[in-house]
Amino acid sequence: MWALRRRDLNAVDAWYGSTYRRVLVVDGEPIEVEMAQTGGMATPALHLAWNGAPKRRARLETVALLEKMLSLDLDLDPFYTLAAADPRLAPLATRFRGLRPPRFAGLFECLVNAVALQQLSLAAGLTLLNRLARAFGARPAAPGSLQHAFPSAEELAAAQPGSIHELGFSRRKAATIVAIADAVSQGDLDLDSLDADDDEHAVETLTRLPGIGRWSAEYTLLRGLGRLHVFPGDDVGARKSLARWLGLAEPLDYAGVRHAVADWRPFAGLVYFHLLLDRLAARGELGPGSRLRGEATGAEMGT
């Protein structure tokens, strides 16, 4: 979950000591869910609860969405086989054993995250995304629910760029978010079709969007489409982490990143997530965190 959340201040993907809480929109209905793991590494089990009583179809779709977000059907054995034969990668893989590469709930959410984070610190970008969710995201009608879903393309297409700018986004980013939302909601941009495209075509399609460059496109390939061979080479933080981990004296450029991760290419993106956790741990930010004040407790959720 920390590879998905990235920082403790993430209010969309909320963390409550040992549980994850999120509002997901299924068939137009915001549904608040809570997930916790029991059993440890030996016999892990995930327990899912709902705030309220969604219909069976909504429950099944929610489960399917969470399975995709957490890559629960991914066979990690090939990665651990690769890591075991690599003296440098093996300790990192062992340290964070069990990490599954997360994906955003949808490609639109991934793209908006990428726009928000451009040329900003992770903390600053997540702060803007929290504000965006509170201002435009749906909130469940269930009692005690204070959390908001991430806004849909339809919700943001109806917004004025000025209202997003007032949240702290630059005017360019605000206009970009509304333009992408409008293209998706009007059917001019079919994000689902990217799943069938090869990397080159997907990047070409994404970079035709206003405000989307190579970093945002590759970020979407990894965190949105789940392409684990992709290590976003223009990610400044990831570049620095990779160079430091490899013990390099000189910084890496885009070509240098591609060369450095070539031997791990089937799972270069999984290495990216391991280095993210390593960076969070080094900053003292990887841990249970504190429960957000004023929110409903797990006891108020229905299984």
C-alpha cells in the first residue's frame, strides 16, 4: 500500500495504522472500502469491508478493481528468481519481499496524478491532489463517511480551469486537467484502448495530449497500465535513487537509466517500486503512520 500511497499525507489512498481505506466509484456510485491484511507472510489474507451495504454486483466489481490495483494475480516467482541471481538486487528484493506493483484505480486518475506531480515535490503534488478530491470528488452517502473519491473525468470536465487553479495548480496544469477530462468524457480519447497498444504507440498517443510529456506517458505505462518492464527514465527522484543504489558518482540521464536497468527489463518497473520503498524507508516515512483525525473507525465498517 505504501508503494501506492507514496506519502503519509495521501488522503485519497488513506492509511489507518494497519488498514487501507479508499472511496471507489463503481457504476457511478461512490463506495467506501477498507482493507486489512492478517496472517503475516506465511499465510497472508486480505479482509475487505464496506461502509454501508452496496449491491452484490457493486461488491464484485469493487473486488475486481482492488485485485487489479494491487496486482493480486501477478506471479512474483520469476522476479525473485531473477533477483536471487543478482548480488545487488537480491538484498533489496528480500527486504521488501511481497511487494506487489500497484496501479491507480483508473488511467484518468493516473494521468491527473502525473500532471499534478510535474516539476513539484511529491508532497506538494499530493497536497494538490487531496484538494482536488475534496473539491470535486464524490462522497458516499453512508453514515460517518468523510472521505472523497478521486474525481471522475466527467466531474472535472464540468469544472472551470480557474476553479482548479484556485486550489494551487498552475494555470497551465489546470487547463491541461480540464482538457484531458473533456476529451475522455466526450469520447474523443479512449484510454481503455491503450491497453492493447504497444509501448511506442501508447506513448505517442499520450504525448499528443496537452501537457503530457515522456515522463508522464511512461509513468502511465507503469502505474496505469501495469507494464512492469518500464522504468520511467525521466523520473528525477527515481534517477537519483537508482544512481545512489548503484554507487555511481555521476548522475544518470535518460539513456543512462535505460542502460542501467537493461538486465532487469522484464521487471525494471518492479525495481522502480522497490527503490521507492527504499527511499521512503531512508526518510523514515515507511511505516504504519497515524490515523487521520476525525475519520470513521474500522469498527464502523460493515464486512
